[in-house]
Amino acid sequence: MTITHFVFLDESGDHSMQHIDRQFPVFALAASIFEVNYYLDIANPMIDRIKYRYWGHRNIIFHSVDIRKEKGVFNILRDSKKRDLFMGNINELIQNLDFKVIASGINKIDHLNQYITPDSPYDLTLEFIMERLYYYFKNTNYRCMLIAEARGEKENRELYRVFKKLMENGNENLTAAEFQRHISDLKFYPKENNENGNQISDLIVYPIARKIISRAAGYEPYLIVKKKFYSRKNGDFWGYGLKAFPHRTLARIKNEPD
């Protein structure tokens, strides 16, 4: 079956449960869903246009942490006027791009306090995203390929292990055949490939991570991303486009003002 959609994955935070950064105790995984032809013909040029505008070429990799810290090529953002313009362009880009978001995040302090032997954040977040992808594409002939930015060999292997287990064995909610109906494979591309879709996921996952740890109030990037979540017809995205773990995290943040 032909691949109709690309699903770009990126993460924010550390997935380790042994070492928890109390200042940023979160692991979040986000999936940006693009229709293939739209991504190739429209989204890519839109993203590249910003790179050409500020650097004169497309060989720039948008990396959220470097942008925030004005590191490397993003040292041009130390000029406050240029930074305001650039961030406005990025926010406008995310707002105007036609894509949907499915994401999951774990407050690791809550997770550790709730479970004696907590499951791996990688396992939980990827499983939720893959489940929701099935429902997102259900009743269609669409089929997607997952694309993640390559990390270390160990990290790639760990993520693929979770993917393969679900694809071959299913889980308590979906059979292997159901996963296979709409998901083809998980590929890892090195950062040097300059894959724009992964960079979009990198830009959106940080605001989502902030939401999971109650730091999204008044944060414009989150307010923009929020409108992209896969949701019910009434606009409710909790459990559809965004899942927070564990339950005590969800109970705390679900009704917080944004």
C-alpha cells in the first residue's frame, strides 16, 4: 500500500527514570502528521523560505534549544528586533502549516511517585502515539511512515524495540494487524539530512513539554500548537491528540488556564 502520510517524531527532555532533572522533570514525544504531497510540494518550501530569509541558504537546522539559547547560527537572534521578527515568523509558520499533532508527555516525578516500577517513558509515549495514529487513520485507506531523527545507536534501538513489539504483537487495545493496517515502518534519519518535518516536531514538542509540567500559561507557542492537536469534533484533544501521564499529572494540568 502506498505511503500517504509522513509522521515526524521528536522528543523533549530525558527519558531516564534514574536521573530526573527537578527543573525540567518531563519527557515528551510529539508526532507531526503531514500528507506526503503537501509536505513535499508546499510545506518544505514554506519552511525553507524562512531559512533563506535569515541566512541566505537552506542548510540551517531549526533546533529549539539552540534557538532559545541563541547558540551557533542562531546568535543572530541576540539582536532583539531580529529575534522578535524571527520568532514571529516561526509562530506564523506553525500556525499556517497544514498538519496535525499527536503527542504524549510524562511528568517523571509524578510517574515515579505513583508506580514502584514505572514503565519506560519511551514505551508509554510511543505506544500512545501509535494507538492514536490507528484511530486517526481508521476508516481510510491511508498509511503512514514514522520518521525519527537518529540519536545514538542505543536510543534508536530502544525506540525501534517498542515499535517492533507493537507491530508484531499488538497491545491490549489493538491487534498487530490493526497497527500494520495504517503504519508501515519507523525510519531514523541523521540530523545532517536536514529533514524539515523533524525540525517542526522539534519546535512543537518543547511547548508541549512545558504544558505537562504546568509552565505553558500565556506561552504563545503552546497556544498555537494546541490548535493542531488531533481532537474530537467538539475540539477536546485530551486523550486524542495529547495524553499526559500519569493520571495525577493529567488531573492537575487538564483544566489549568493556558
